[in-house]
Amino acid sequence: MGIIIFFTLKFLIPILTSPDSQKIGIAGRYTPSTLPTEVLRKIGNGLTKLEPDGNAIPDLASFWETPDKGKTWIFTLKDEISWQDGKKITSQSINYQFSDVKVENPDPKTIIFKLQNPYSAFPSVVSKPTFKSGLLGTGEWEVKKIALAGTFVDKLTVQNKDGKKITYKFYPTEERSVLAFELGEINTLTNIINPSPLDTWEKTKLTQDINTGEFVAIFFNTEDKSLSDKSLRQALSYGINKKTLGDERAGVYARAISPISMNSWAYNSQIKPYNFDQEKARGMIDDFKKSAKISEPTINLTSSPILLAQAEKISKDWEAIGVKVNLQVMASIPSDYQALLAIFDTPDDPDQYSIWHSTQTATNITRYNNPRIDKLLEDGRTQINSGERRKTYLDFQRFLVEDSPAAFLYYPTTYTIKR
């Protein structure tokens, strides 16, 4: 009986764990319209798609033009493209919805977007996959089943023409997704920051990747009484030993020195890097204490739970240069803080108007206000010529980093774990 069971299982297990059926776990809360980009791109296409450096190239559209320097965008669709239900794609069936944008369809192959203000990054905006209805798209993979928990997606099953299936399971936290892997609910985990304890399992395979679509930084409240002083912000940046902050398991480390991805066509590699210099930082702190007439500056450092280990290292670095640190851990961005350690998504396009412009009070979390930066951000989103835009964003990074509203640290290492 033992021999029979052994050979039966040896035959069945490869079938039951066939690559034709994958179960992938993803951490995060998503609605059908906000699913992760890697999922949406399997089931749909945009009018454009982005190259690794962020440049927009044709996808559903064969070409586009703007006759009035970025206020009107005209896209011409490719010939003979169809939705997954077999019906031909027409401009009327392209379902992009933007506030304050008027959409016109003069003929089945032409779609026109009329914006209220010029916006040079619009071709990258329409790289987001579009769907006819629900999640009926144009991609290689078709949605076969979707299960919701309230308004959030709990499970999504997609299938390609060869019959291969992928089931995505969504979990509210990374810890919950790791537990699901341990319990056998899923056989693959993606975009994991902390793979413990799965990295010690003999029957798991880990692959790692430097995620340049995000960066880890300390955001300073520039309206704070102490941190409104640029010299203090710079001293705190110099005082961090950034090489100790990366994931030791990965054995790789990539510094982030600006808010624009190192892979972007607009990245400036020549800006001030704020390399670790304890002596310089201590001298700048001493000068600050004299000017502020205080014996010891105090910084309240807020961290997300997943970055607690890094926050503890930063606290020790700051205490070594004469700064008292109060460390607190919070799951969300507090309404009022001094210094915030967080992982921040890098926009696909170098336009970062919403993050740093002084008028964007809801999203400018550092409350940063600099007329020169405001002007560069305004210019960057209205310039159509790529050479002019690149020069503008090179200057934007140079002046922003000099002013130090944030200490840019590193690109996080993410893991894919397979059983």
C-alpha cells in the first residue's frame, strides 16, 4: 500500500501543481479599477505604453499629436484591433474617464482629448490600460472570475488562449499574505519587502529585484519650527549612514538621490548625494544649536511598521551627531509630524507637480514652498519638446535636493517567492 501511494502521489503532485495553474498572493487593498499595474497590463492595453525609461510609445494608438502645445491631444487607433469579446475597437468604445477633460470621437479611429490646461505628460497618462466594460480588455489574459469583499477585490482569475490560469489572491497586509503562503493558499508571492520566515524554507525559491518605481526617504515638515531651517535638514541628511539601510539578505543596494527614478529619461545623476559625513553633520548641528540657542535639537521621527529596523538605525545615527530622537511607529501618514520615514511611489512621468508644488496642500506632505521649484514644475508640464523638458527636470532635481525637503535614501529590494 505504501509503494502504491508513493507512486500515485509522484504521478499526481506534478499535475496538481502544474504551471498551467498559478495562485499568486498580493498584499494591498484594490478595487477593480485600481488593481496593480502588472495585473492590469495582462488583461488590457492603453493607447500608449511606457518604455523602461518612462518614454511613451504607441500601443492601441498608432500615433498621436497635439496641435496647440499640449492642450488638445489627438490619438489615431491602429487598424484591426479587437476587444476580448471579438468586437472591433472603435474610438467610441475607448473608456477613459478624466475630470475636466472633454472627449470627442469624430470617427471610429480618432479620439480627441481636450484639456483645460496644457499638459505635456498626457501620453503617459493614457498608458493605463483601458477596458470596454468592467475588466473586458485587449490583453493576452482574460478575466474569468472576480470575487469582491465589499468594494475590494478578494480573488481574480484570468486565463490565456492556451488554457493557462492565474488566480490572484489579495490580502490587506504583507504579513497576512506571508501567512497565506505558509498555509498553502497560494504558491507565489510578489513584491514582498520582508520575506521572513519564508527565506529560510528549503522548498522555496526567492528572486530579488531593485524596485526603482519606489524610493525610501525621510520627508521633513518644512513648516516645523526647527526643520524650516535648511541647514538642519542638510545636517540630518549627511548624518545618515545610508549604506546600512538596505536589505542585508539581498546583498545589493541602490542609492536614491532624487525623487525621480534612476531609470528615467529625466534623471539627474550629478546632483548632491549627501554621502555619509558624520563630522560635517556634527559641525552643522553645532552651528544650528548656536543660532537657535538650544542645547540639543529634538526630532520626532515617525516610521511605518515595515521600516522600523531602518528607523532605529537612523535614530542611532542622528543621536551620534548630537540630535535627540523620539521614534514612533504609525500605520498611516499622521496629520502632523516632524520627520516621516516612508516608501513613496515614483510617478511614471517626471512631472511631480502634485508632490512638491506649493499649491498642492493635500498631496505636498512636506508643506514645501519654493517659488523657483514651483516655476520649474509649471514649465515641465507645459513643455512639449523632450529636450527642454529634460533640462527643466534636471534643474528641478538639482535645486530641490539642495533645499532638502526630504532625505532620499535608497530604492527598496522586493522579493518574489515561489513554492
